Amino acid sequence: MQGEVVVPVSFAPDSSYSTGGDVFTEPSPKPGILVSINVLNPVPDPAGDTMYSWNGSTSAPKIGAVVISTGAQVAAAVDNSGDTLYAEVKYRTA
């Protein structure tokens, strides 16, 4: 019988943003197969203009950042490490 486990996590983005998003490190040990990552927004940066979201990949999950006022992805190498993000990571269990 399959079930679901939701793991709450907090984390900080990398100090140098990667185009396409920062690699998300899953909790260890993983309690099952990754289903989704729900970044709990709004989690504004100090300027209050960044929104974070999961890229939808279960094999190479990343957390992307978008500038709310322009809709553009955060520029490469921007330091967002001062932001604390919270997420619910959902897994499917056997």
C-alpha cells in the first residue's frame, strides 16, 4: 500500500545563484520517492522582490528565483543566501 510523507524543511539559497535555479538537497535519508516540493511563499528577500519555486523535476530538483516586479529570473551569481526558505517536501512511500 502506498502512502505519503511530508517533510518540513528550511534552507538558504546558494551565495551565487545558478541560472535555472539552485540545486535542492533532499533530506537524508529520503523516506520515499520525491513527489513535490512546495516552497512556502511569500518568503521575500530583504528587498521584498523575489519569489522562489520548485522546477518540477523529481530527478534533479532545483529551486528557482524570480524577481516579482519584472517576472524575470534572478540574475546569475546574485547572493540570496541571506534568505531563509521553508518548504514541504512530499514523498510517496511503498
